[in-house]
Amino acid sequence: MSDEPSDFRIRTGRIGNRGTRAGGRPRSFIDQVLKEYRIYSKKVPQDDGNYIMDHSASVYLFDKDGTFTSTLDYQEKPDVALAKLKRLIAEG
């Protein structure tokens, strides 16, 4: 898959009921999101001319008003993640 707009067609649109994928958006938009949410990403060239993306992998938690509250990290202990989710639900 490349960065051509036609290739992004399958990666754009909504994720579930609330999220939106960034694929196919202008680079300036993606750079702004990376900066604002302190997301790490790096294009890693491969020997065959393709590339992979090294990137942070967290779930961002937002309250009902869309305000960022916390993250869930893939290495986080389940009891810590569960406590964050319970707190988010309790706060409405």
C-alpha cells in the first residue's frame, strides 16, 4: 500500500460510532494531530523499497464533552486500565 489518495480509500471513514481514521487526510492535518496528542511516528524504509511505520500505540480516552482524560497503554496492567475506564464512566 502506498500514500496515493486512491490507496487511502479503504482506510478512511468512521471507526465504530465515535472515532475517525486519519488516513487520506492532508499531511498538515496529520502533523497537527501528532503534535497535539504527542504521538510518536517514524517511517522506516525496508530493503524492498516499501516502508513500515513505527508509532506509539495507545487508546485515548475522552469524556462525554470530548475532553481528553487519559490513555490506555498496551503494556498497562489490567487493573489500572479498568480503574481508568470505571472512573471515566462514573464521571459521565
